[in-house]
Amino acid sequence: MPPPETSVTYRSPLLEMTQTTPTCLWNDSAAIDELTHSIENGAVGATCNPVIAAAVLAGDRATWAPRTEALLRELPTATEDTIAWRLVEELSIRAAKLLEPIFETHQGRNGRLSIQTDPRFFRDSDAVVRQALAFSRLATNMIVKIPVTRAGIAAIEEATSQGVSINATVCFTLPQCIAVAEAVERGLRRREADGEDIASMGPVCTIMVGRLDDWLKSVMERDGITVDPGFLEWAGVAVFKKTYAIFRERGYRIRLLSAAFRNHMHWSELIGADAVVSPTYAWQKRLNASDIKVIPRIDIPVDPRVVDELLAHFPDFHRAYREDGLSIEQFDGYGATRRTLRQFCAACGDLNAFVREAMIPDPDRASAS
């Protein structure tokens, strides 16, 4: 007689997903305590950006305020911008260290820490490539975020050809993803032609699914569009599923990553994909407290009525969902792109403000004390 079937009970849905499907979990933060908890629940990577970095510094002043003061002494002529990016590098190195054992086990495919290039370089491919190369040398398991702008596409190809594993960010649409995949393929082929190793590289292309949803909701209010509001919760999912199917069909050597969670479907509808989901720590707690079944849904299509309604009412969904919806020259002008770049650039100001508190202490506050 065959042995009785045994069932495994997992302590969290996210851990169950990582153990029973090809879908990987990355933590959308470089905060050490959050990343440690996430790894315990199956995470095999982490991401960072200027917004996240600013939050990490502000949330752990006990660590980073003294380190800022030390850097100011070590670099007496440095600008606040220089000090701020040194802090970003150091917090990224600390997080990458936690992921090193996973990196070794997964032979470079996972176990990486995403560090983002300065978003203010989004129009300058040469500046992005220089910074990407420098960031890739901070740790063996760094993956470098490059925005999917017109200049970013050229930077992605060049950085890939030089051995940098890239994470394409500021990306919301199928046309952007296709451009990224093709740029990575060109970079990989160039590297192969030079006889260089590509086996240990692990490029990913992020779709900021929730930020696409956010943008269409803003358009709905701005333009007075009336549709079932629930339909807008499916926009990012629809783009991700269609993109994933095309990537598999064409055999692109890059994985997709779902980020900017706004609802559980940005995780649950993508389970089963050979892809990455990257919820924040707060979203991980919500998902792990849910009773949502961990079953593969990646190949279940979004209701065609939802897609048709979005296509009929939102030109920006048409641009996001159709392969020919945007040209590379139009990437920088897409609404979600401009909104996100503005936020990321503003976060650089937040990083500088953190340094400024130590560099130029507030005289009124000092007098009051």
C-alpha cells in the first residue's frame, strides 16, 4: 500500500508560497529588523530606493545620526548630498550582508539587495552607468536599480554588458518591460560575445503595479470618468499577467517583479509565476494574517470585461497594456513615470535634510535646549 499522504502546515502564507511555488519573496525595505523577519518567512532578496532609505535613516536615528556625524568628521569638505549617498551605500551594504548566504545558495539568482541609482540622473545614461558600476562593487550580491526612462534603456544595456545585474524600476507598462527585456538581451549577448560570465547574473524588471492603479485612479478623478471603481484594482495585475505571458513565450532571460502593493491581488493573483513579489513589511504582515489560499493564479486571465472597460475609458491603460502603446521616446512623459520620478527626486531632498540636521544644527533648537 502507498504511504499515507502527509500535509505540511506552514506558519505563514508567504512562506508557503516560497516553499510550494516558483514565486519568490523579496522584502521591499532595507531596514535590518524588517529584512530579518522577512527572511524568516522565506524572503530571498530585498529592495531599496531613496524613499525607503530616507525612512530607514529617520526610523533608526540611534544608528544613523552618530554615523552621519562620524562621516562629517571623516569628510570635512563633503556636501550633504555626498554624505547622504554614503549613508545609502552603507545601509545597503548592511542589508546585503544578511542576504549573502542566500546569494551563495541560489548562485546569484536571488540573495540580492537592490540599490537604486540617483533618480536625478534619469536623463543621463552615462551618469547612471557610472553609478551602477560603482554600486555593483559595494558587495558581490548587489543588484542595481535603473529607471525605465529613455536614457535608462541605454544604461540598462550598457550596465548589463559590463556584468551588472540590473533591477529596472520606475516601470509600469508592457512597452517599458519589453524595452527592458530587449536591452538586457542585447547586453547579455554582448557579454557572451566577449567570453564573459553571465550564469551568476540575476536581472529583474519591476512592474510598480500599485502605482499604475494609483495613476489611473487620479486620471478618473481628474477627467470625471465613471467606471466600476473595483475595476481599477485590476489594472496593474492585468499588465503584469500579460507581460509575464509574453516574457515566457519569448524566453527573455529576466524575471518580473511585482512592487508597490495596494491590494492583496498584487500578490495573490501572481502566485505560481517564476517571478518575484516584493511587498513592504506592513503588507507582509497583512498577507500573513490573511486566510487567502496559496494557489497558482498567474495563468488565470483577468476578466475580459474589466480589461475592455479599462481600455475603453483610459488611454493611459491602453498605453500600458498594448505592446505598441508607448515608444521609448514617450517613456519619460507617461503620467505614472513623472509622478514617481518626482517623488524619488524629492526623497533625495529628504536624505539631504537628514544630513543637514547634523551638518548645520538648528540654532534655535540649540538655544532652546
